[in-house]
Amino acid sequence: MLNLKPEVVAQLERVLSSVEMLLPRAVKAVNWATCPAANWRRHSFSGYLEAVKVTDQTRLDDLLGCEKQKEIMVYNTRQFLKGLPANNALLWGSRGTGKSSMVKALLNEYAAEGLRVIQVEKEDLIYLSEIFSAVEDQPYRFILLCDDLTFEIGELSYKMLKSALDGSVYSAPENVLIYVTSNRRHLLPQYNTDLLGGKYVNGELQESEAMEEKVSLSDRFGLWVAFHVFTQDRYLDAVRQCVEREAKNRNVSIPWSKELELDAIQWSHDKTKRCGRTAMQFSKHWVGRYLLNQPSA
């Protein structure tokens, strides 16, 4: 056995401790048979898939005001589950209109048929090839979800996603589709100067190079699915459904009233948005206050 000086031993212990901090912690492999969703967790120079418990119970029938969008996404996802041709999808539009809820509802609807979801943050898109390698041999179909995605030009993760969608060496395996949600149709900010430099070719206006670059990523998604704000009637339908659901969860019955309707409309004015998220937030406010004012509360 080597006779090391105490100061050398102490130095080695410090080095080993530093190296240990760089290594990903030991975690169990995701059991996809019982776990329908996971997050990619970055650690040091790499990362790992971490199982997550699905607590959102949104179903497709719960989604109001987006019937056409629902039809498109259901067909595309079912095609994918059956091993048929299907497209990567960009779900874009106003905030709170159901883009993320759509993907959660698809998971809840089709998890029993082998659908799984992996959520990836924008900064972790540089690890796409590692994520693909981790699941390509699994007997499940994976939606790689990047939620609320926007880029600035030149970001490395932008280039990696573009390559993955383009079918390059980073392309997704056969059992992975990419679904992205964003408030921006082209995932990048647009400026007035982007319109400069356009020209007519054979009588047709060609976009400027700046605009060509900005649409080049979104063009790689086979599906563009737009989500828009609700009409007032559709918003009130969503409020009614949310109130009924909140009341049912607490085994109570809350009658629809003119006061409730007017309060819901005022709430949407205060929030400056008629959408599913606004309806859900109002229902929590109304139901909570209603129950608090009951004599038994």
C-alpha cells in the first residue's frame, strides 16, 4: 500500500469530490411501462431523463373553442401511434388558448395505447441526439415537447432543432415526434426592417433574406396549428364547464346565475383576454369565494 503524505491524501479527496459534483447523480432508468412522462434534466456536460408524475387530468373533451385544432392533432397523433406517416407540429397563438393543454390531453387520452411525452427546455435542445438515443429502442411512441418556445437568431439550440427537423444526422428516430408550442408563429421576433430587401422575381414578390431565415425553422414543421382568443359566448361556455368541474370535485352544486355571468365577463375584461386559462382562473376564484361564504364553511 502506498505511503502518501496527509496533504496529498487531502488533495486527492478534494479532486475526487470535485469530479463527483460534475457527474450526474445516480437515478433509476425511467420505467416507461408505468410512467407516461419525463423531463430531461441537465447536469454538468450532459443530463438524464427523470420520470415525472402526471397530475394534470385534462381530457380532450375538456378543451373548448378549439375543435378544428383538436381534430388535426388527434388525427396526427393517432397516425403516429399506428406507425403511419405523421408530422412534427407547431402549435402557435395567443397565450392561454390551450396549446399546452392540447398536448397534455393527448397524453391522457392515448397513454394506454403507448404514447409517452418527454418535456425539454429550450436550453436543453442541444442534447437532442442524447435524448433520441435514450428512447429509440423503446417499444413506445414519444412526443418530444418543447413548451412556450421562442428564439433569438444565432442560438445554438435553434440550430439543433432546425437540424433535427431537417432530417440531418440529428434527426429524430422513427418513434419520436416533435411538438412545439409558441406565442410566435415563426418562433423568432420580427422587426419592421425584416421586410426590407424583398424583390420581385417574374412578377412575384420574394421575401427578404431576413424573413427567409426567420420562417426557415417554422417551415420545417409539417403542421402549423393556430390557436386564437375566444368569442364571448365561447368564453362563457368555458367558464360554465370550469365552474361545474370545480364544483363536482367538491361534491357541491353551484347554480349558473346572471351575477356569475357578469362577474366572468368583468374578469375577462380585467385580464384583457378571453381564453381557457382565464376561464379556469375565474372558476377557481368564483367557486372558492362561493364555498367560503356558505354557512358550513
